[in-house]
Amino acid sequence: MAYSLKEAAKKPERFTGGHRMCAGCGAPVVVRHILRALKPEDHAVIGCATGCLEVSTFIYPYTAWKDSFIHNAFENSAATVSGAEAAYRAMKRKGKIRGETKFIAFGGDGGTYDIGLQSLSGAMERGHNMLYVCYDNGAYMNTGVQRSSATPKYTDTTTSPAGKKIPGKQQWRKDLTEIMVNHSIPYVAQTAAVGNMKDLYEKAEKALYTDGPTFMNVLAPCPRGWRYNTPDLMDINKLAVETCFWPLYEVEEGRYRINYKPRNKLPVAEFLKPQGRFKHLFKPGNEYMVEEIQQEVDRKWDRLLRLAGEV
Amino acid sequence: MAIRDRLSGNEATAVAMKQINPDVVAAFPITPSTEIPQYFSTFVADGAVDTEFVAVESEHSAMSACVGAQAAGGRAMTATSANGLALMWEVLYIAASLRLPIVMACVNRTLSGPLNIHNDHSDSMGARDSGWIQLYSENNQEAYDNMLMAHRIAEHPDVMLPIMVCQDGFITSHAVENIELMEDEKVKAFVGEYKPDLHLLRKEAPISVGPLDLPAFCFEHKRQQAEAMRKAKSVILEVAREFARISGRHYGFFEEYRTDDAEVAAVLLNSTAGTAKFAVDRLREQGKKVGLVKLRVFRPFPADEIAAALWKFKAVAVMDKADSFNAAGGPLFTEVASALFVKGAPGPKIVNFIYGIGQRDVKAEDMEFVYNELLNIANTGRVGSVYNYLGVKEEEAVLNGLQS
């Protein structure tokens, strides 16, 4: 059946309102829509790393999760869910469990790119039947906007401040999506909540119902850390995609497919400019920073086009 | 009929795990516990168990996967030593606070640094306040028996806490000794099925596990956890009584060896008990009234019972195979001393010996030295040095305390 936002939105909510995520945050939009891709009859066990998503959705004695949910610690969301999945397999074999249960682990970029990378890598390599979703907001937002290895170069964060001598983060961001592709797992996708969120939904559905370990890297803007105007969340997402800062693509059994090619690839400055974290890039004398970022975006986009056989 | 066999401590533990047939075993190799997952994975490969063996990439993930598996309603087990246990540290506390009755074989090894793969108790002693029940084992038989009792204790509705069964690395883990095994069916009936009311896989009753627990509730949850540890005391004895009925082997919080008319006694854990018993027998032949208290249960700490047992002696040596680096005695010593103090004055004179660090050999002569020092204290009423190192080869240590 063709995707329709109207139809998807009619499905019963599995992630309820009333949680304490910020207005204008990308993460709950992403989570809610991914859970919509579950078949209504399927149960889900959802794990989550310590971070904004966890501390805002499960404050004792309240939970926003209608499926079963487990939070263990910061770096072990993947290992924790892998253990639950192993128990499910054993108990199913013994006839103790009926019906289908899907396993999903969520982590922010801090809990995924950095402290949880080993746990993620191990769980994916072992082949558990689970989906890992990284909601990437490009810094440790829960602790107050510290730089992570997902933070873009020159970003102003509280541990890579744009100072008089050092203008923000000095390193390029780690390419986690490519790292996961190189785990040779059946499905890896990079996506964002754009437009009618068709891309996000279809990738979630594919990832959830592909046998074996699957991974999704989803852009999830943070109004506090990125310092954009709260209602502009969806515009920021759109600009990330239209500038090719965050290309939408998937890798199925090693085959690359670009899901969206902007007809008019916008300059990356369009994405950077509305964000306070890049404000210093637009001061006179700092033009080189935007140029450098543009070159890197172009280089990576060209590489992706080649990998997908588009050039 | 019980099965007579000859097994190492590690193999005995693996056999117990096979008979228990848990849902998930998640483990990572580390000397000297590596053999346990090795043996166990051959049981998996041969179809002798129904378990999912999760060959994790670290001990942190081993304990994390155990948390996930146990929360999903399965029985989860692991085995580790030393640095492996240390890498689990964070998750040990979480497992206990989530009230997940995970069972671990802890094969005691010196915690780095410096790197030393041999035995002492610095690993499990470091985890003594993590909320795990800790049982200690003198030999392969006790390691096996404790493992068979572990689930019954941990999963008891009044308890619901994780448990580690400790034994001495190499000394018992790798030494092959005679052992009496129980029949599979008997073990199965004794251990029973694990049927938690709440778990992640119940579609009709989903749950959330591991909340952000703010000041309004956190204190009460931690107190309830402490209460569970207190209740574990009677459960441990109850399970031991039931175990004795089917095995003929009796267990309590501790074993008293030739203490009835003893004037002095040593208190210690694990394999050194064998050496100490040998020394006690030799000294008894010389008419010396010495005895041994071998502690089996360190968590929960049987403070009242241990104080009552030690009360009658004139002098007691608490033997610690781990240092606390607190300039005030090893962990077992400080707890035993505190139990005696709370019981009230006057009680026995009490001294501490740190011994066997990094598996420095402890011979019968060393234990005889300890007993002779105790008899000296008993006769003179004077304690020369409270904190002592036994068997260390440095002049400074000799100057600062007793030395054999």
C-alpha cells in the first residue's frame, strides 16, 4: 500500500503525548513516526540509552511508552536490547512466548557515535534481529550541548566554544552511517523527518521487517543546541537535506540507493545560517569556514553519487 | 544415586549451568573464568541446552545483555573475573536496583593494577556494595552446590536480587578434585521454572523498566532494595535446608570447624579454608585449642550470627585476601569488627591479616603462625599489631606489623 501521512497518523499512538521533550525537538517526531511503522498486532521491546529521550519520557511513575521499554545506562542500549532479543529467541524455542515481538534500540549521537559505539558494533556483528536507531542531534544535548564526534566542524558547543583563538569544533564529524554499512548488515539507512515523512516511515518499516540487524541514522535537530527558532524544526530538516548536508540514502545488502536528489542543491550556508551554533561562521573574515564545509559536503555527496552508481 | 566425578571448579560450575539450562548466557573471555563459557558453548553447540549463548564484545555488554534478557523474563547467567567484573561495575548496580535475579560465576582474581592473573578477592570485594548477594566456595563441590542454590535464592519473591557465586581462581577453578553431582532431573526439580509476573515480552501487559527516579521516590526504592537483601538471609537458610534434604550436604552462613572448645579462631573465605583446616588439625594434635570460621555468605553480611559465633573466643584473626587501602584493615575485618562492636564489649581481641595478594602462596605453616600469634594474644591479653601482612617479603611490612 502506498504511503500516506494521513493513514499513518491514524494508527494508534505507541508513544504518547505528555512527555517532557522540548517543543521544536526532532527526536520525539522521529520516534513517534518510526513506531507508526510497526504492525499494530506486533509487540515491541524498546530500549533507550540515557539521554534526553529517556529522561523526558520515563520519569517514575509515568511512562510515555505503550510498548515494553527498558533503559539500562548510557552506553549499552544495543547490548541491553540484544540480551532481550536473545531471551525472546530462547523462550520462543521453548514455546513460552507467542506472537511477534520487534526489538528497537534508541540512542542519541553521544550514546551511539561515542560511548555506545562498541556496544552497537557488537550487537550488529552478532546478528541480533533488532533495529538500532540513532537520533543524531550532533552533540550531548542532555548534559548541556557538549561536542560529540557527530558535531559538525566549527560548531560552537559548550566544550568546543567559538573562542577568540579557536573558532568552535576543529574536527570533521564521524561518518557513522558508513561505519554501519561496513558492518555488512542487511539494511542501513540515513534519513530525516522531511515533508510528509514518507522517507522516514518507509525506511523504518523496511528496517523493522528485515530479518537481522538493521540501523537507521536519523537527523534530529535540537532547538537548544542548534539555536534555531523553535517552530522552524521542519524547515531546518528540509534545509539539511536540500543542501546535501544530510543526504537521504539507504544501503540494502551492500547496494547504495540515494532516496532524494535535490533538483537544486542549495549552498550549505542556507542550512548553517538560521542556527545560532554557526553564527560566528558568518562574521567577516570567517568566510573560509563556510567554504571548507561546502567543499566537504560536496566531496561526500560526490562520493555517495559514485557509490550509488549515479555518476 | 549421586554421580561421583572428578572435575575442576570451572567445569563443575559449567555442569551446574548446563543442568540449570538458562535462557541466555552472555559472557566474555577472561582468565581464569574463561573455561566456563568455553565449556558452556560446547553444550550449546552439541544441543545439550536450550540456551542462547551471546558471545558479547565486552563484560560491560555481558552484564548489559543479562539485564535485557532477565528483564525479558528469561534466566540470564554469566561468568567473569577481576577486570571483567570491574568493567561490569556500572551495570552491576543497575541489575540490583532493577531487582533482576541474574546469576554470575565469579572466579576470583586479582584486580589490576598491576596486572596479575592469579587469585585474590580484590574483584568481588570491590563489588561488595553493588547490591549483589555473594556466596563464597571452598572447593569445586561448594562452587557447584552454591550455583545450584543460586537461582532459588535470587528469584525468591522476597529477594529478587542478583547473585554471584565466588570461588578462588586457579586454586579451585583449575584444580581437579572429586565431586558429587546431582542427577539432571533432581536439579531441574530443585531449581524449578522462572515465571516472573512482570517482564518485557508480555504483550498483554507491557512494562517500562529503568526510569529516571527523582528525589520523590528514589530513596524508597533504594530502601526496598536494602530490605530485600535483609530478607535474603532467611531465604538463604531456607534454600540450604531444602538442598540438604536432597543432597545430604549442609550449608549455613558460615561453617565452624573445631570451634566448640576453641580459644582462638581465624575467619576467612574460599579455598584457604582447606589450608586452615589442615593447620587446625596439626595444632590440635599439639593440644592447642584453635578453630576456624569459614564465611560462605558475605552479602548479606550475617553480622548478628557472626558476632554470636565469635563471641566466645579470646582472640580472632580476620583474614583478608584483599586490601581496602583505607589504612584501617581489609573489608572482611572491618565488617567483622563492626559486628562485634555493635554486639557490645568486651568480646574477643581481634586482629587483621592481609594475605595471599596476587596469589602469594599461603601454606599450612602460615596459618600455624597466625594461630600461634592468636594464642599469644589470648595468653597475654595484649595485641601487638592489629593490621598485619602475612607472607609479604619486605622489611617495611615486618616493621609495621606481624609477619610469618
